[in-house]
Amino acid sequence: MRITIFGTGYVGLVTGTCLADAGHDVLCVDVDPAKVEALNQGQVPIYEPGLAPMVARNRQEGRLSFTTDAEAGVAFGSLQFIAVGTPPDEDGSADLRYVLAVAATIGRHLDDYKLVINKSTVPVGTVDKVRAAIAAELQQRGRDIEFDVCSNPEFLKEGAAIEDFTRGARIVVGTESGRVRELMRECYGPYNWNHDKLIFMDPRSAELTKYAANAMLATKISFMNEMANLAERLDADIEHVRLGIGSDPRIGYHFIYPGCGYGGSCFPKDVQALARTARDVGYDAHILTAVDAVNQRQKASLYDKLAAAFDGDLAGRTVAVWGLAFKPNTDDMREAPSRVLMEAVWAAGGKIRAYDPEASRECRRLYGDRPDLEVVAHRHEALEGADALVICTEWKEFRVADFATIKSALTTPVIVDGRNLYEPEAVRKAGLLYFAVGRGNRVAALSPGVSNMVNTM
Ligand code: UDX
């Protein structure tokens, strides 16, 4: 099939590349000439395992190309994927400006039947809006050309996007048309031959499915974070609780890891957008607003624990940070807990020495050159001259740590671990104060001040 993808961001690029890899001819359109130029030279702007070689292979074999020419894009594909961004606007709802701009472009250049596919995460009812935007352009041109619009939400995890695309649990398609069902079957055929993963439903249900999936996962995380905070106050160990409840197949082990809060481009934005949608239809979605509030508090908890360990005074202190990305295997720092921590440390007059295996460049891009930030090339370099260590991302390389080295490098033996990487007993035996999530040793319980304790150790 000939397929056009509008948007070469995370979703568009992965979708286009995987569809080309399955044998389709794919043309990706983006408004950013620098990005298109880079992609045409084989440079992939995001870090996603396996993506760069896949882009290179499919470009070489002539199945994948990139352009800024939207008109050529509309002419090219019988399928037209819309995979542009839907950033949140001030009130938390998804901004449809870019989606509708692509729809209008398609309407302006449409010459024969096309199937338009909404891949972007969009509020319920967007299929209708896209259809109306295309129809309005056609009407202006005095043309009567047949087209369809369907919803086909993505369920890609950053860091595992190719795996999720090629071996995903389901392919949701929102349409009421038999013709569209056949086209989508053909499009996804190469990735749908083990068992039928296509789930057809009406467009509104498909749009809501995407939000419901993300909101459910975010709810599991916030719920566990709440339990972890309770465990800290009740002298229980959340790791035992996690295993105890996960063993019930109705609950399961997935997505019940407590931590320093969820980040990324999806969960925070989608939970807020769905809560906003609910308000718009006169429904107060208590669970969604609570999930978001718990998450914001959880992100702040890293700083709270750190500050408590220094009697609330971080002025002039240097904090080593391991992990900047919102999760491992990505360089993405959108909504990352590390940012909440660093910004709070700076506001308190402290300095940051940060290390991340992939996100250094992104960190420098976000924060520029500032005297209170040093991004270093090795995790142990981050400890040099630092007063305490905070772990924000569970990169594999942090899992094994030499506690003696950490202790001798830090001026104060404090580790705040937002990812529960270590066994508390082992860290404490090494003479470090270890504040994980829901695993005892709550800082407040150590008043009048951990630093006093530290001094007497
Ligand atoms: C998510 C969804 O998983 C994916 O299906 C959707 O299409 C987009 O949003 P992503 O944002 O890439 O994907 O990351 P994911 O691996 O789901 O993690 C999201 C956040 O939750 C991370 O910050 C992670 O650290 C956190 N998390 C995840 C937890 O805190 N605990 C867990 O048990 C799992």
C-alpha cells in the first residue's frame, strides 16, 4: 500500500518506519525542514532502540522517504495517517490545532478517495471534527470527493516502541465502515498474522479506549505510590505489599512499581485531558483528578525527602542526580521527576551534578548553560563534591552500585532513591542513609534532623 504519515515525531516516525519495514511504501511529511533534511540523511532525531537502523534500511530500499511537501503527501498515500502533536493547552485539554491543520491540508489537495487515520491522541469526537474540516475545504473547492476518517490510537511505550508496534497486544480501529475495515486489515496484515489483534469499534469508543488505557495505567501507579507513602508512615515495606497483591491475577504484577511519579509525553497529559473532557460534559471525574494530584505530590517527594535530610536547608549544597530521563531507554525528559527535583533544588539555592546515559544533551537543551548545573559523563563523576545522591531513573547501569565508593565520595552519606533500586539493609550496612519509596526509614521519623544523625555516624 502507499501510505502517507503526517508528523515525524515519536509516533509518526515509529509508525511510518514499521509500516515501511512491513513492505508498504511510506512517505512522511513534516513542516520542519531541518528535521526532514536530517531524516533524509539518515539522522534520527530521537533515541529509540532499533529505530535508526530500521529507518536506514527502509530508506536504502526505497520504501521510506521524508518531505515537507504536504501536497505531495496528500497525493501519495491511499492511507493518510495524522500523527502530529496534541500538546495540552492552559486548561489541560488537548490542543487540536495541528491535527485540524493537517485535516484542512488534506481537504485542500484531495483528488481521489483516501482513508484518513487519526493516530494522534485526541479527545473523543475528533474523528467528526477531522471529517468536518476536510469536508469544509472540499466544499470551498466545489468538489465532491469520497473519503473516510477513522480512529486508530497508538499504544507505544517509549524505549519499546518498535516491539509494541510489531507485537502489540491489540490494534484498535474506530470505524463503522466495511471499506475502512478492509483497508485497515490490509495495512496491518503483516503485523496481524499470529492471531487477530484487530478490534473494531465505533470511533468514539476507540478514542476513549486510548485515554482509558493510559488513565488505568496511571491509576495503578498513583495507587501504588499512595500505598508506598502509607507504608512509610506505618512501618511496612511496600516491596512485600507489591508482591503480596501482584500475586493475585486479578491485580497482576505489571505497573505496580512505586516510584517518584510517572512522567513522559502521555500519562500526565492524557489523565489531565480526560479529566478536562469529563468536566466539559458535566462530570467530575474524581479518580482522574486524584491520580494526577497524587502524581504531582509524588514527584515533589524526592525533594521533600532530600530537604528533610538537610533540615530543610539546601542552600550551597550540591546534589548528585542519577538519571534525568522520565524512564530508562529514552532521552525524553518531558514531565520527568528529575526536573521537579532539580528545579526545587535550584530554587532552594543548591547545585546539581547530573548524569544520565542518554539525556545529557536534552538536559542541556532544556536548561542551557547555568552555573548551578553540571551534566557529567559518568555516574561516579556526579558524586564528586556532592552532598547527597538522588536517583530519578532506573537505568540498568545503576542497579549495581558500589556503596563504599558512593559513601566516600559524598560529603553526607544520603541516598534518596526514587526507584527502589537497592535492598535497604545492604545500603544501610554500608553506612549510608537510604530513603527509598515506601521502604521504611522515613525522613520525618528521624527528626530532629538526619544531618545530626549523619554527624554522629
Ligand atoms: C505510556 C503507555 O505505556 C503507552 O501504552 C502509551 O502509548 C504512551 O504512554 P510511556 O509514556 O512511553 O508509555 O512509558 P511507560 O513505560 O508506560 O511509563 C510511564 C511512566 O510510568 C514512567 O515515568 C514510569 O517510570 C512510570 N511507571 C511505570 C511507574 O512509576 N511504575 C510502574 O509500575 C510503571
